Amino acid sequence: MRLLPLPKRHAISLRRLVVFGGTLAAILSGCTRSDSQTSATDIGNTRAAVEAVAVSPETATTAPVAVQSSPFGGKLAEEVALFDPKVDGWRSEALYEVAQRQLNELAHHLEQGADGITSAATSSWFHVDFSAPLLGPEPSELVTSYQDSLFVVQSAPDEWQPVAQTDPALSLVSFLQPLAGAGKVRIKFKTYRVSLAPDGTAATTRALVSTLGHFSDPARTVEQHAIWDISWHLTATSDAPPQISSIVPESYQVSRTNAETDRLFTDCTDAAFKGSELYQKALLPGLDDWAARLHNQIGMESEGYQGMAMGDANGDDLDDLYLCQPGGLPNLLFLRNADGTLREAPADNGTDWLERTRSALFVDLDNDSDQDLLVVCNTQVLLLENDGSGKFTKRGMLQLPGSPFSCTAADYDTDGDLDLFICDYGDLWGGFGDLNERFPIPYHDANNGGPNALFRNDGAWQFSNVTQESGLDQNNRRWSLSAAWEDFDNDGDLDLYVANDFGRNNLFRNDGGKFTDIAEAAGVEDISPGMSVTWGDANRDGWPDLYVSNMFSGAGNRITFQDQFMPGTDTATKGHYQRFARGNALFLNNGDGTFLDSSEASGVSVGRWAWASRFGDFNNDGLEDIVVANGFFTQEDSDDL
Amino acid sequence: MAEGKSFSGRERNSFFLNTGSGKFADISGLSGFDYLDDARSICLGDWDFDGALDFWAYNRNSPRLRLMRNTSSSAAGSESRHWVALRLKGVTCNRDAIGARVEVTTPSGTQFRTLRAGEGFLSQSSKWLHLGLGNDSGIEKVTVRWPGSPEPETFTAVTSNTFQILEQGTATATQWMPPSGSPPLDPFDQESSPVDETARIVLAARPPLPPLEILDGIANTGKPLLINVWATWCGPCLEELSAMIARASEFKQKGLDIVLLNADDPTDSDRPNKVAKTLGKLNSSFENRIADERTVSILDAFQRALTQRQRPLPLPASFLVDSEGRVAVIYKGKAEVDTVLRDLEMLESGPDAWREQAAPFAGQWYQHPPQPNPLRIAMKFLDLGEAKLSATYLERFLATYADTMEPRSALADVYFALGRAHSTDGQDSAAAGAYQSAIKADLNYRKAYVELGHMLLKRNSFDAADRLLSRAVQLDRSDADTVVLEAMARLGMQKFEDVEKLCRFALTLQPDHLTARYNLAFALQQMKRHREAADTYAGVLKLANGQIMAANNLAWILATSPDDSLRNGREAVRIIQQLCDSPAGETQPIFWMTLGAAHAEAGDFVNATGAAQRALQLCSSTGIPKGSTLPATLQEQLLRYQQSKPVRD
């Protein structure tokens, strides 16, 4: 690989330049979001114009005149409110800000160790009339829900009735007891519900409380998760921060490593790459860094909508790794060495595409027993034939109208070769030039995304788009990110679940190569920002269950449960928005064509802003666990929603 | 986010342990995968063949990649846990056997796995199927249902804690031996890579340099030019300058002009003196110009438009401009003389060779190099309040590229942006001309029809507006805003039935479209369908109770409708009184007029008279459109109130 020298690090920022406001789209787009605002505020003028041409005095009198400071509450106003809690009317968000700040400070204080947890040292966070039970159950009260050689998981019993008392220090000490003696402690509160008394004198917030303690000698880790309803005493007149007046624990769970180990997984990337220069230069820097130094017109973007594929590229029976990259950075193929380390594939292997790519699959498309490669690029899918040794040649290109994201392969017509289903998200960004930005409409149930496509393999690298004749064109303008095949009804053919952003998902039942969307009847529409889907048997009953990645959003939960969120909107629509922020979904297969939504009951909904998730049995106990990749956009500031 | 803001960032990856009781336990911390990464993709596979499932995670931020190695095989007690890994080989079905389902039966029951290619987010995992067997070491039965085969095939000789290959039709598993002697992969916490603010940004498609008065006589001379932004207080600037001055003859020989733009504090009265002294000391022969605040702002906006993650223009910074006045490279931080000379030599290479320079690593492209695109730059200038500059920039761009731009919609984009720039600059007729050019470039360019239609609507040219807007609706019937604009044109044409039809259609597209609902109510009111109008206004208020005109009109109907069962003077007073009491409403004669009618309907002619008189006062004090019939109407109403008669619509 050729590396170009970068200038030495000697930049000094010019004294503060103007900070520009406004978004590109809002400035230039005449008919996207800003238009509803434009036309709304212009009504007055147009009405005045109508008045001017009005014939009868009656018309004139009822015709509105221009009101300059018209408080039109359009969509934009609502969106602004979502992003600026200080906007009048969102007192609950203003309360959240100060309460969360108090909790952050308290967490920081508690992390310093038990010595500081006295009534005096914590008095600034707690009101004098404080009451709360002991927040950590006695060991004898705990119910063990899981135990093996690796982990012990214990919870408070369902009928747990903790002892009430009035000393905050006692409450906290009981909760932090399992962390006593830990070398490194982490405590975090995440507030996701706020309810404010109408007169503004009292408030209750609900928080996820997470703690982690690492012990050395012997190595072990303790992790606690609790949900607390926290009542706040507010002072109406002064600027003093709110104080906690009571805490009611809603749930409690503690888990520990059981063996002499402090974690199940360790990061061995560095050893796998053995100090490779390419790894250092290409895989250590984040995309923000590249996006600041590469021209945006070559497809460079930093959102990280790039995935990877594992498969045997060079025919040595060992899985290799192929990484997709945004435009301007080449896709990377690393071959596995016998010892588990990686080497760069030879330079002329034909996989180092520099266009913006999204995802890739290693699959044998021509049934010659080697792994061909398909790469989802800008608006195409490249089909690359493997010569058997890991050298790839372009054999075809499938064209998609919008912005294809992912591909999932299966032989849907059981003719012996692999067909391809491609999720086309839709062109949210309008390619280059923000004039063409499009928005999901309506936001909670958008049906203006790109059309997904099923390509039938006709042999000899010929593929036909059979979306329509297969029936997959139903309900097919969703903003689809991911799909996965599974015979959910155990009838011998493969059905297809499609996870869609901004709204409902699809479950296409396969009846002899013809598909019907039965998501609603099956109870798996999951109206949410669907990011991805995976199948597994969560309860080992022999029927495939579904796990869908969505977004658990603290802000979304807090806001959508307020009365003033979308006033006047019907409760069903509001429910959709609330559901939007709920998080990941686990649907248990009832075996009769329907599913049971077990997301919250199973404790798997809080997967944050989730992307990939996967079932896998990571401790060989015969039960499939779930791993979730999450987090949207972490940058230098800490001002997260 | 382009400016460096987080959004749902610093979230820890999650791991849920299946406890077998219908519940999962959040053991993200115990798993060790609880990094704060913006993780995206996950691929599973037993990478080190130790019988425990590992995975790779791919991130947006630094470090991009993590191999999460499962340590459980070396934990005490792991010998009591069993597993099997299976790989399928299709013979009559697809060779990868994608879609096949394997069932494994042990004393404690049967488990299955289905082989998939592509699931999760942009991820493909290993084709090895990994099954944990708990405490069961014996495998009783293994069956595979191959895609397209109705009968499952049973495999014998599958032993636990091994890797087995199951080939279709053979009925016997073959053990696969992983490579032996693998050294352990040692754990090491990867450090986030430090952010490097310096950069050499090669512009794959070169945008024209913005017109800057300060460069008069220097830019656009047909020779390449290096613009160096520097300040006397900036150490690295001076180091860079010394290096360039030392090799000034090489630049000259290669035909490169160099101009320095000094960016010292403009409020410093000693600035010219400092600059002269510094340049004298350095023995500089380069042309130097004193940059004003605006020039620096424009250059900053220009460079921000060229990268997705935008960072401020640092000092020093340089712009390499080619002989045709297009910017080819931006150097942030010190530009090395050798690098500049090498880039200078490459300037005349073709677009393909030049694009290679824009990528930091080698690789292949399957598409042609991009054409320059001025849109983001023009938008940045608009953001900066430089509408005229934005328009000039686009016009210059068009002068060079209009004939060659492909596709035509891209050309239309540029004309459309020009229209926006002119319109922001207050040049309405120039804007209209640009929108017309956009339509000429692309007859289906919907947004231009909308903008032109909107402009005509504001000028009361309702018929002309209607023609354009109906074409826009034809081009995309899914955009509620355009439909409502057309409805407003029809409103101006007094075609109330059309307004009703269009607004109702818009509401099917977007039920919460306020303007559609308001216009619908208004049209119904004009058609004297008072009850429907009142209901619709009430609907508007339900969506947004701050909709004051809807409130006014609703109160007017309640006060004046000929329909006895609809009129409700007290309710009308209640509604309109709030408006008259509000800061925005207390000076509006129309609200006071409505209040008068409401009081009259409620039988309170004293207050009705008072309100009408206040309305008349406001007409003269606040000014109303010329030729308005409002004062005359109010006089009529006053007469009626004196006779204790309410107003009827």
C-alpha cells in the first residue's frame, strides 16, 4: 500500500472564526422540511392577497390579516423543541437537565469510594426529609437466576419489600456493598422518564442505575443494574439544584464473574495484526479523522455505515476478513494465518474498491466451490468471481435506484443456486448536493424509502430482478437496513424478515416462491427505527425467534411520554412515537404463525442506539445469548441527547 | 455533527446472557465488550478454534476494529462445558448450503441452527455453526435439512468438542482439524488514535477559487498560485515561510506564484508595522496582502464545504490553485516545500491520476472521477450571509461548466441554488430567471416549479402560479406542501371547491398538515359551509392551539353564522377574548372586530360597541392595507350594535 506523507503536526487554530448557524438543507431546499414552515408563515401574506381580491366585504372581514409574530406551531417547531429542552413548554426537559446533572455529580462522588458516603458528605444531593429503603438487598434476600462456572446472576425477589429508613448514606452503602474493595468502580445513572407535577413543585424521574466494579487478586468483576424512581424536591424560587427526597427501587440485579477472570472477552486485535503498518494507519484512526482530511466528493463520510464479512477468500479453509470502507478509503481484505494472526491480501486481489461501500458477502454464486464476493457500493452491487486462490474478477453489477445497504443470500426458489435480497434504504442524503435530501414521511411510519429487490440467480452470472413476480414488492418502500432469512413456520422454505428504519417491518412468508407480508398478523411489525434483524431460538422450543435492533433513547422516552408531546395527536400515533424510543425487540415464536413480544419481559430492550445484534452461545451452556453493537456518534464534546 | 457534536454517543455495547428462565441478564460489564465505541457490525466465529465463540466488531470511531476473543475455554470449570462446530457442504443444493438447518440432539434436548449469509447490521459471520452443548458430552443425533430437500439427512460420527464437516448425501461427518500450534492471541487495550488537525486535502474534483478582491491582479493570471495564510505570532507559519523563502527560486522556476495573506488581528493598530518587520526579517520576496476578516471568513467557509467533518481553517493554511483558477490542494498546517512541488507537477495530470492523489491508500475505482460540484460551497456562502458572493460563485461556475455538466439534473441543481442565492440577495427577477433556467435544463425539475410558483403566489399572480404548481404536483403527488401551495393559488382564484379537494388530498398525505387543514376550513367558510368550517378550524386548533387565525375565524363563525344551532356567543367571546388579550393580538383590529360580533351575539351590545370602536382605532393607528373595506365594515357593525342587532355572515 502506498502511504502519502502528511505534514507535521503544527496547527494552531486561527482566532475564533464565525460560527455559522443553520443547516445546509434548510438554506437551500425549497420543498423539504423548511417548506412547511415557509408556507405556514406565509399564509398571512397570501390571505392578505386574498383580501385584496376579495369581492364581498364579508370575505374581507373574515380573511385573516398578516400577523407578524404568528405563533404557528408547525412540525419544525416541534423538532426544535426536541433538540432544545429550554424551549418554552418543555419544563420536563429542563428539570431533566438539572436532575441528571445532580445524578452525574452524585455518581462521580460515589465512585470515589465508600469513605465519602456519609450523611454529611452527601447532604447536598438529598433533601432533609429524605426517605428510601436500603437500596441493596441483603445477600440472603437475593434469588439466584443463573449460575455456572463463569457467571452468577442474582436478583431481588419479585415480592422484595426493602426496609424503609431515612438516612441516604445507609441506603447508598447497602447498594454499593458489592463494590466494596473494588479497584476500579463505575457508576452511571441514565434518566429515561420524567413526570413533573403541574404546579412545578415536585417531580419524579426514573433512572437506569448501573455499576461496575473490577477486583484484582483474584480477578473478578461485579455488575449491578437497578431501576429507581427518584422523587425530587424543587425549590420554586431559588436557583438551587433539586434535591432527592425519596427513592423507590423498581428492580435490582447483581451479576458476578464466578471464575478467576474479570471478563468474558478480551481485545486481541493488536496481537492479531502483529503491528502491521496498514492496521496502524488505516484501522486505528476513526472516520471523523478521515472525514476531516479527505474530499467529500470522493464519497467520504463518517457515519460508519460500513460493515464486514467473514469467509474463506483464498481456499485454505480458514475464515478471512473483508472490511468495507467509505469512499476514498480502500476496502481491505485480510487473510488469516495459521496462528490466528492476519496478513494483507496480495495487492492485485481485486477487492480494494475505493468507492463508498456498505457491506459485503462471501458466497459461492457460481457453485464452483469457492467463495465469490459481492460488495454493496454507491447504488450498485458488484459481483466478483473468485478464481479459487483469492483473486477476484468483476463479473457483473446489479443496479439499485436508491441507496442499497445490505444483502442477504438464500436459494428462495430452491433451484440450487443462491439468490440475493438487497435492502435499499432510500437516498436520505441525496447523493452529493443536499438539494436532493429526502425525508422519511411520515416519520413514525415512513413509506417513501428505496425499493428493496430480490435478484434471482439465472446461472452464468446472470441475475433477474424478480421483486414484483415474487410478491416482495408489497409494502416495499420502507427505509430498509437489514434482512434475514429463516423458516419461521418450520414448513421447509425460507421466509424473510426485513428491518426498516422509521416505521414498520416486514415478515414475508414464503409459499412456494411467492411471498406475502404477514408482519401485522404475526405481531412483528415492530413500529420502530429498525436497524437490523437476527434469528435464533431464545427459549429453545424449536421455533425460530426474532431479535430486532432499534434505538433505546433516554430523550425519546422522556419526551414522548409528556402530555405536551404532539398535542392533539391521537394516542395511537403518540404510542408509535413512544414505542420508537423503547429499544430492541425480542419476538418469541408461538409456533402458530404469531409471535409474542417479550422484549421488556426478557430484559433485552435496553440495547441503546443499536446496530448489529447477534444470537450466539458464548458460554457453551446450550442457550443463545445476545451481543449488541451500539452508539451513534461520539465526538469530542459530551453534550449527548 | 459535522462540527463535532455528539449524538447518542458514549454508549456502551451491550451483552445479554440467556439465563434460561425466559430472562436475559445484562452482563455488558462482565462481558468486557462494554466499550464506548460507536460500534456497527459484528461477525461471529471461533477465530482461535478453542471451542468458544469469538467475534469481530467494526466501529465508526477509533479504534475501528476489535477482535473480541472469548476467554472462557481457559477458565476453571470450562472442561465441564461441551460444544460442537459444524460446517455444511451442499452438493445438489447451493454449495454453501445457505438456508440449511441443522438439528443437534443431546440428552438434554434438541437445538437447531440455520446457516445464513448476511444478517445483523451489514455483517456476515463465519459459516461455521457453533453450538454449545452444556454439560452434555454425548451427541445422540445430528440431522440436516438441506434447502430444497424434503427429507432431513441424518449424520453419524459427530463427536462433541470437535469441528465437523457435513457434506450433503454422505451421511457421515468428517472431522476437520484446525491448524495446530497456534500461539495465543494476547489481549491489549487499543488506544484511540489521537486526532491530527493537520491535513493535505487533495480535491478530486477541483472547485473554482472564490472571487476575492484581495487577490486582484494575482489570481486568474493563467499561472498556478499558492495562497498562504499566515500570522506574525504563529511560530509554525514563520517556520513554513522560512522554508519556502529559502526555495523561492524553485517555485519561480516551476512557474508557481506565491501570495501571502496575513491574518493578524485586524484591530491591532500596529499590524502593518509588525507584518513589514517580520517579512523584512525573513527576507521575503513574496507578495503579501493584508487579509480582512471577511476574506478569512470566506476562505474558511470554502474549505469547510469540502470535507464532511468540518474543522476551522487553521494557521498556517495554504491553497494550491491550478492555472485555470481551480483549487487543487488545501494544506492545513505546514505545507512541506517538497510536497507542494510534487503536487505542482501533478497538476496537469489527467482526472484519473489526480483522483489517485485524493485517496491516502492505493486501490481501484469502478466509476469515473467526479465533476466539480459548487453546491456546498454556495450554501456555505449563504450561511455566512454572503448571498451575492454565493450567486457570483455559481454564475462563474456555470460560465465554465454549464455546457458539459451531466446529468442535466445536476445542472438544474446549480441553477436552482443560484435562484436561492439571488432570492436571498433580494434579486427576485434574477432568481426567477435562474429557476426558469433550472426548468430549461431539466423539464422535470420539480423544486424549480415550486419556487417559481411560490414567488408568483406572493405576487398575487394566481393563474400563473397555479400552472406551475399543478405541474409540480403532477411530478410528485406525494408532497403535501406542494399540493397545499397549489390550493393557495386556487384560493386566490376563488376556486373554493378546488381548494377543498386539494387540501383534503394533502391531508391524506400528511394528516397533521396545519396549513392544509387551515386552508380547507377557510375554503369551507367561503362556501358558507359554516358547520364543516367550524369543525375543521377546531381540528386545526387541536393540532396546534396557538393557531390564532383559526381561533379568530372559528369565533367569527360562532358569532355570526346564520345557522342558529351553530351560533354560540359566549363560546365565541371566550375564544376571541384570549386573542385580544395576547401581546400578539391586542393590536390587531380584526380580533377586536370579531370580539365585537361575539359580544353582540351574546347580547352584550355595550361591550360589542366598545370592541368595534377599538378595532376602528387600531385601523387608523396601526395601518391596514390600502383599499381595505375593514373600516367601512366596522362602521356598519357599530350601527347594528347601536340598534342591538348582532352581525350575520
